[in-house]
Amino acid sequence: MKTFSIHLKGKPPVQVQAESLSVREALERFEVGGLDRVVAAKVNGEQRDLSAEIAEEEAEIKPVYIQSEEGLHILRHSTSHVMAMAVKELFPGVKVTIGPAIENAFYYDFDYERPFREDDLPAIEEKMKEIVNADLPFSRKEITSQEAIRFFRDQGEDYKVELIQDLGADRVSLYTQGGFTDLCRGPHIPSTGMIPAFHLTHVAGAYWRGDEKRPMLSRIYGTAFADQKSLKKYLYRLEEAKKRNHVKLGPRLELFSTHEEIGAGMIVWHPKGAMLRHILEEFEIREHLHRGYELVKGPEILKTELWKKSGHFENYRENMYFTEIDKQSYGIKPMNCLAHMLIYASKLRSYRDLPKRYFELGTVHRHERSGVLNGLFRVREFTQDDAHIICTPDQLNGEIKGVLNFVQEVMGIFAFPYDLEISTRPEKSIGSDADWELATQALVQAMEDEGLAYEINEGDGAFYGPKIDVKLNDALGRKWQCATIQCDFTLPEKFDLTYIGKDGDRHRPVMVHRVILGAIERFIGILIEHYAGAFPTWLAPVQAVVLTVTDRNITHAREVYQALLDADIRVEADFRNEKLGFKIREAQLSKVPYMLIIGDRECDNNGVTPRQRNGQNLSLMNAGGFIDLIRQEIQQRR
RNA sequence: GCCAGCGUAGCUCAGACGGCAGAGCAACUGAUUUGUAAUCAGUGGGUCGGGGGUUCGAUUCCCUUCGCUGGCUCCA
């Protein structure tokens, strides 16, 4: 007989005398509500199955409810096991590999004689429903790795055998529901009947362990929720997000197009899209000049020799395009730094000149693999708002903080949610360990000084230095890298950049590569989805459209149109012989912020009636009044 | 690059065992002069992504190529 002392937050502790005590039994002592919605529990901070025995005499216990984040994770993981079981029953000979829960979803990778197709999913879902209805309990068993390897080898589950071997543990845990046993750390929901709502969403190919040299597996994605309503809501949200997809919206709003005959990953900007770019670029130039940057411009193609000198040829060649001119090899630039290096090196620099901040809206070409191209998000030609800051080592911290502030201010204008990550040295890289350490520390220190939260991304740095990445969250919950701040101790050395210090000697400056919006293309893609195409007035390629009611109104309408043009408002005219409702509909679909209605009433009063994009009318006012109003809005970047 | 799916009029989509390719919207022409999300009528519009093959005959079947979409370790 043992004595267990169990604690649960907010309740008086309970002493239990028993031979053994399961997590579920412990929870029952506290009469916690909704035990049927509890999927697992945390015992002394560690996730456990409800059926697990409590080994500790003193235990702090906390139920994990199905609708909580952790609960959903466990639910989805368990649902992936149910899916694997269903697939094994339906497709004999299939081999199972791994099947984790991921954000909002789960997947399981299979190796089968043919890849799974979307039309296999309904049958799998049906079989899963049977398994759920059968309410099979999940049971956990720990055995030695040897036994587990034998167990899976006998079933021909080679992938599982490999996993266990790589784990290198003495013992592993297995989970069984019905006739299906899987290697798994757990925990799991008590039984399959506890799955309230699930749906299989799509299939995809995936390399075994993400390695393209290893077999291509067939992945099935699905999701599960604590109730049917949440699942429906999630699927609806996905549908809504699809409607914002910039690949569809962009061409419909006449922003850009792509062409098979031009090539993959190349964007053609139409008048409205080119205007949007221009607005952003103008905004950027102003903001940069304001912060002590200088505008520069380098050529598109530079001799291959120079790319060899910089290390790009060695490290980045497979992403570069090359061409030949007069038997000389040239590389089309994938980055803008080289010309900036030469600008710096073009004359002797004093410490008094530093920092130098060179800014270029630089168009670069990168040979991205065909399969990763994606609308405006991933293209082969794009323009970066690129700058290189060359400074003394003791200016570095301040410069990085300056860029972090710049990023914060700009993201604030667009009201974007974002996360910060620090990426460290990758396998393929140049430079000494000491320099990497120094550079990484400089980034960490600046983040700490600014009190910013960040994650560490091991091995994800650029080949020449560590970096801070700013990842925006888009409408579909995907993350996109935009701003990035990269330290570089190697380029100044390769180009022998120097400055004369106070002491009269030559010193080596350090360099920061950084972008704020990142690629203009990608940023516009994110903006389209963020605003669902309805850009705020300051960004809208067309800010107002003048609509006449009848031909009688054209003379006055033309005066209004001209007044707006004169005031630098981006205005269009729709004087067609159509009904007002028809013109409003078209303007509405093109998401213009303002429609200026001009009928007899407006002509008689020498004014306009603005109709806002949200359907609200403002009262009749004269053209000057409207110009004041919209100018104020533009100035406030609304 | 690899796996899967997709590609029919400017757009959204039908279609057929392998037997002359369809609708709505848009465009164009005309009528209409219109007050807050589609006025009416008529007309034109397609190498069914490109190339090759099988066939009497291919948009449909096969191969190939281009393009697009979803994915390609958020570690049992």
C-alpha cells in the first residue's frame, strides 16, 4: 500500500492510499468538471495518458482538455494513428512511416506501390469512421528496442525499424488500438471514440525524412477538432482565405499577370500593379533618405570573376544565371552587395565617414527550383529594398538596433503580425568560427537591448553570416520571410575594405546586409491577401472614380476629374452611358476607395457626393472639400 | 528537381464510347439617358496549353514538353 499526495491547482491536496493510482483515478478524486472532455493530463509538468500509473508519491496534476491547444495536438496525433490503421486495412502491403500533429492539422506518410490520390480519401475517411465508432482503446506498452525492432521487422515495417535504430534508446513505447500498433511517444486520447470531428484534406508527395535522395513517400493530410462546429469553421476559413489568394485576385484587379511564353517565376506588371509598386518604392526611398541612407545603383550583370572573389560562385552558383559577352563570363546578380562594396572601396574612408548606408531598389535573378515557385511569393526575378551598412565594429550594435526600429515602424504602418528569428551558421558557409560567434552575438545583443522576443533557427543563416529574420503571417496562416538583417564579416575582408581610424591606422569595417519589405513582389502578394485587394487609400492604385448619372452631367464631372488630377489624386472617369448601379458595381468590384457620384443634384450645387467602398455615402460637398478629405487620409496612410 | 492534381472563348465553368465544341459574364453593334452592386436586343469569338504517336478519325487514349496548384522532417 502506497500513499499518494496529489495536488491540483485551486483545490485542496488529496491523500490517496492505494496499491496503484492511475492518472484518471487521481483526477476523479478532485471531481473536476467535464472529465469526458479530458484527453490526457500533465503530471509534474509532463504529458501522460489518463491510463498511466502515477509513480511519484507527490504529484502535481493538471487535466488537458480536448479543446485546449495541447488537447487538440494530442487529438490530431491520435487521429493520425486512426488514419494509419484505416490505410493499412484498406491497402494491404502499405508501409507506415511517421505521422505527427502539426499546426492545425496532422499528416501521415506512407510507402505504397502507388501514390495515394485525392479520390482515395473518401474511402479512408469511411474506414476511419468505423474505427471511431468501434471506440477502440489506445493502450501503451514499453518494450526494449530489440523487441520493438523484431516486432516491426516481422511486419516488414522497415521505416519503423530505422526510426528505432536511430533513436538509440534502450526502451521505446508502442501504442495499440485494435489490431494496429505504432511506435509512438504519446500521449494519446483514451480511445478512438473520443474523436469528435475530423476531415482528410489533401495528399502530397514527401521524401522520407525530407531528404530528396531517399524514397518519395505518399503523405495524407487531415485535421481534427474538438467539435463538428469548429471543424466546419476551420474549413470555412480556409475557403475564405482562398478567395483572398493573390494569384487569383492580382490579375482580376489588373495588377499583374504571368505568361507561359515569358517563363515561370516572371511577373508582368500592369498599370495598376506598376502604380502600386511605384507607391511602395517612393515610400521606401523617402523613409530611407530620412534615416541617413544614400541611394545607389549597380548593374544587373557583373563579371563571373567578381562573383568568384565574393564567394558567391562557390556557394551560390546553382541559384545563379550566367551569360557570356565577348568571351567573358558574366553572372546575373542574385544579390546587390558587390557594386556596393566597390562604391565603398572607390576611395579612402575615414572613421568619421562611417557608418555608410547604401540603399538600392535592386532587381535580382535567382534560379529557384521549379516546384517552389508560387505566385508573387516565390519568383525568379524580383526587386529588393536592399541596403548595406558599413560601419566600425563598435557601431554595429547601434546600427542593428536602428534597423530593428525601422522594421517595427514600417510593419506598424501595415499593421502586420510578425515573428522574429535569429538564424545561425549553416553547414555550407565561409568565415572563421570566431567571426560567426561575434556576429551572432551582435544580433542577439541588439534583440536583447530592444527587449524583443525571438526564436533561434539553428543552421538557417546565410552562407556569409548569421541573420535576424522577420516572418509575416499571411491570411492563410503561412509565414513569409520579409525583412532580414544579416551580419557579414567576410565580404569586407574579401574586398579588403578599410577605414582610417582615430589612430591613423587602417581598420576593417563590418557590414550589415538588410532589407525591410524584402522583395517588393512578395510584399505586394502579402498586401493583396492582407487587405483582400481593398488597399487603404494611400496605397490604392486608383483612389477615386468619377461616375456620372446621365450625359447631362459630363461637363461638371470633367471639371471635378480635372481638379482631382491637378491635386495629384489617382482618379479615373466613368462617363459611360450606363445605369449608375452598373457603374457602382464595377467600381465596387475593382475595390476603389471612393466613388464620386455626379448627377443633376451635384451639378446644381457645384459638388460631388462621395460613396465610400463600404457602401456609405458622405454628404454632398464641393470638389475642394473632397480633396482636403482624401489628402488627409493619404497623409495619415489610411 | 521530385510526387500528385489541373490546363476547353478574355473570365467562371459545362461537355463527349474516340465522330461538326456549349452556357453565363465580358467584348463589339444598336436601342436606352438612367440616382447607389448587373437595362434590353443583336453580332463576332476556340488549332480544347504546345509537339509527337495510336486510329479511317484525337479536345477525348498513349508519350513528351510548357505552365499552374498543393506538398517535399514544425522529428516515433
